Amino acid sequence: MPYILTTDNRRQCLRNGEPALNAGELNYQIFYYIKHNYQTVFHKDTIKKFIDDFLGARPNYQRYNDMTGALIRCKKELERRLNIPEFVADSLLEFMEYYDLEIAKYEDLKILENGDVE
């Protein structure tokens, strides 16, 4: 689990919905949101917004890879540290599946542009 320093205001920015700048911040943002909302109002649309903001208008391989890793690690930490319903943690894997088609299209484009693995 990444830890965002308390000596600046980055934690508050992420809590207020400012886009995450790296995978660690995305992990923190999603973990914080779920930790504080899963028992009351848990909106998958909010998590999707965090992910979409992180990916940006022109996602690249690194962003997709970082997003995938952040979701997996966040799921693992939610299970390890919080006594939350399984469906909540598993919903993060559903997000990965949701983006699979988008990632596959990106990969196919890059194969056309750069050639496939020999």
C-alpha cells in the first residue's frame, strides 16, 4: 500500500477527487474512498471516474499497466486490512475486466504501428 506524505496537501487533493498522478496515488484514492464509503453509499461510478481521470484522454501502456496493478494491490489490501464484504473488493477486478476491451484495442493498434512480437 502506498503512503502519501502527510506533510503536504496531496492526501486532501486526492480525497477531493483531484486526478491521481501515479499508481500509488490511484491506489490510495480508491482505498480511501472504499474504506470510508462501503458501509453507507458505495458508488462504482466514483471509482470509474478516479480510473478515467488517471488514464487521461490518451492512455498509454504504462497508464493501463499502472491502473491494473493499482486495482490488484488495492483489492489485496482491502481484504488484508479491512473486514469488508467480498463483493466490494472483487468489484475492483470487475473494473479490470471492463477495461480489457479498451486495452486490447490499444494493443492491436500498437501491433499495427510497431509490429508484433517475433
